[in-house]
Amino acid sequence: MKVADIRAKTADQLKQELMDLRKEQLNLRIQKTTGQLENSSRVRTVRRNIAKIKTVAAEMKSGKVVAAKAPKKAAKAAAPAKKKKESKE
């Protein structure tokens, strides 16, 4: 889940998504305990998605405006080229 997708959602949608992820996290914990967990990396992904949603929700609540980052390709093109040092011969 990308942060840009999360920022596009409303507060109610974020709340619902957070509840869904917490339910999934509970189910993954139960599967881990019973030895039925097949994809252990999903636990990490769900935990991080929960953190992303909580962060964006807190930003929305405080009214903090977050500027979007420029794409990497555009940032590299905008940067001036470095001059090569001439070697002394």
C-alpha cells in the first residue's frame, strides 16, 4: 500500500481500512500460534500498513500539509551535473 493511495482516502475510509488490517493482524497472529501461517512476511507488511495509516490519519487530524515528493527521474534531471576534476599529469 502506497502512502499516496492512503492520502487520497477520507478519514472514514482510513478508519475502515485500519479496522480491516487489525482484524487481519489478529488472524495472522492466531495462524502463527497454531502453526498454520504460510506467508510470514505478510505479518510485517500488515504491521507497516497499519503504521502508515495511523501516521496519515494523525497528519490529517493535526491539519499538517505534506508536500508530495518529486519523482526520482525528475529530481536527477533538475540537479546540475558535477564537473570532473582534471588530473595533473
